[in-house]
Amino acid sequence: MSILVTGGAGYIGSHTCVSLLKAGFDIVVLDNLCNSKGSAVKYIKEITGKDFTFYRYDLRDIESVQSVFEKETIEAVIHLAGYKAVGESVRKPLMYYENNILGTLNLLKCMRERNVKKLIFSSSATVYTGALGKAPFQALTEESPLAVTNPYGRTKLMIEEILSDLYQSDPEWNIISLRYFNPIGAHESGLLGDDPNGIPNNLMPYIVQVAAGKLEKLNVFGDDYDTKDGTGVRDYIHVTDLADGHVAALKKLKNFSGIFTVYNLGTGRGYSVLEIIKTFSKINGIEIPYVIAPRREGDVDMCFADPSKAERELGWKATRNLEDMCRDSWNFQKTVLQID
Ligand code: NAD
Ligand code: UFG
């Protein structure tokens, strides 16, 4: 029996594959490599010393997804495949709805056909951010109000609603939606990490490119937020901790008989942009030139998790600190530079 990992060649998916293999699970990976490289699959095998089948298939093509379920004995699915850039989703909403929603519907249909009813879905803290700012900020629990402000976020919330409807219609399904906060960091080997194409949108990939001399300076988006130093505060979590959260969720899923539930995966601590720059510089010995720039549209002051439900029910807790995250992010970038 195998665990099917969709999006398993991507940033979070590749680390999740490593955690699953290390925990003794057999896996099958499906990814169309639209935002990742085949070399990630090679590195997952190298790091773990284990083999698995990789299908370069697209979830929008239901026949190829069906063929995977025909060839493999799938016990559960971890579904990470999808597009994830907020700004791009505003410019190309149909592309986002088609890939994220249609891809998920195809997967769910194939699962139902084969009576595979265990699923872990990659959701996001973005489902909360549209509701922030109306009341004083409190650490986000799974019961916090939900609201989204862009098509990407809407796909995540819609999929959670689709999954909830599916469970209502057939309580034999076992579904966990994991709401990730801000994953950064990389595998300690330096072989797996976040390597976006073009100019990065997210903070840490941008910082490492400044450190590498590929970009001149960081624009800090706003220093007049209602936070400790005026810059935005987020809950950064090491991607390996996040990956381990999937293993904890999978173990829990095996014991459930009929459930739909959600968990926040974060550390419960918020760091500001300036704190990230300072820690990165200190741990890696590299100055990061930056300027204060205008606020970025759609950003919130503060966003961090109350991760206690995951600790209580999954026995999972993030263990790596910000220094680990900054060191591993840079270590990965150095490896990329050597390969490039
Ligand atoms: P990623 O782009 O690195 O990984 C996604 C993978 O899915 C890629 O390898 C891509 O090639 C693949 N993919 C996309 N569409 C596909 C399709 N139609 N068929 C097959 N494969 C397809 O992104 P990531 O950061 O690893 O994110 C993984 C998941 O976690 C996504 O669903 C994302 O929305 C969610 N998420 C990410 C973050 C974050 O900050 N990185 C935060 C919250 C949630
Ligand atoms: N920031 C800068 N300069 C940059 C990039 C970011 O100052 O060049 C700031 C942002 O203003 C924010 C913080 O750094 O205060 C973090 O920004 P990111 O873009 O790294 O992350 P976000 O919290 O905006 O969004 C990320 C993902 C979303 C996801 C969300 C919650 O991009 O998809 O985390 O999980 F929904």
C-alpha cells in the first residue's frame, strides 16, 4: 500500500516525501513539473536511499490520474499540487480555478472510483487573512473567522468547502486539511529547497537572492504597521517541521473512521521582516541591503497561528528555530549556485 503524493516534486512536497520515506511509508509521486524540477525526485531518492515511482502527469488530465490508481495500490493521498502565487491568481483567475479546483475534483473522482477515502489537503493561512484587521489581532485558531481576498485564497477555501460537502455526503471519508503558515528553510543536505523562477514574491527566497548578489537590495514593504517595529509579522515555519506535520496527520488519519477536520501548522511565534533580515545576517555573516518601500497591496499587519490543536491531537510541534531556517535557506541557495 502506497501514499500518493501530488505535487511531490515541489518545495513542500519534496520535503514531505523525505519525511514519509524516513517514517517507513511507501510513496508514489505525481507531478507535472510545472513549478519544479525532475532533479528533486532524484534528490529525494538520494537523501533517503529509497526508491519510488514518479509519474510526470497533470491532474487536469483525469485519464492519466485514473491510470495511476489502476497501476498502484493507493491507501491515502497527500494533495499538494496546485498553483500558489497570489498576485498571478489576480491576473489569471481562470488558470487558478482550473488548475486548483479542476485538478482537485479529478483527483477526488479517481479516489472515489477506487474507494480510496483518506486525504490530506494543503490549505493555507490565507483562508484567515481576509478577516484580519477588523478586531485586535489574536493568534489564529481553527475557529477564527474565514475570509479570502484573492482567487488563490478562494481556491483553498472552496476546496475546503468541497471536502466538507464530500464528507457530509459520505462519512466514510477521512479528510484532514492542513493550513500552513509561512514555510521557509530547506533540507539540511542543501539538495531540496525553494527555488522559484524569476523574481521571487516571498520574503525568504528574495533575501537569499540578495545574499547571492542576484538582486541588489530587499524592498521592505511598509514600516508603519501596527507591530513591534512597524514591519509585517508572520509565523515562519521550517519546511522540514511542516513536512513532519504531514506524517503526524497521516498516522492520525489511519486511526480515524470518518472525519473531516483542519489543523493549523505554524510555530505560534511571529517574526517581523526586520527580525528576519537581522537573524539571516547574523547566522550567515552576510549583510542584506534593504530599503523601506510602500506597503504591498493585500498584506496584513500580523498573522500567526495558535498551533495547539495540532499538538494536542496529532502530537506534532515545530522544533526548528529561526536561525535553523535562515541557515538552511542560505545553504540551499549556495548549492543551487554551484549547480547553476
Ligand atoms: P510548489 O509550486 O513548489 O509545489 C507544487 C507542485 O505541484 C509543483 O511541483 C508543481 O509542478 C505541481 N503541480 C501544480 N499543478 C499541477 C498539476 N495540475 N498537476 C500535477 N502537478 C502540478 O509549491 P509549494 O510551496 O510546495 O506548495 C505546495 C502546496 O502548499 C500548494 O498547494 C500551495 O498552495 C500550498 N501552500 C503553500 C504555501 C507556501 O508558502 N509555500 C503556503 C500555504 C499553502
Ligand atoms: N515582504 C517584504 N519584501 C518582499 C517580500 C515580502 O517586505 O520582497 C514582507 C511582506 O510584506 C510580509 C512578509 O514579508 O510582511 C512575508 O511576505 P511573504 O510574501 O513571504 O508571505 P505572505 O505572508 O505574504 O504570504 C505567504 C504565501 C501565501 C500564503 C501566506 C499564508 O505567499 O500564499 O503566506 O500562508 F497564503
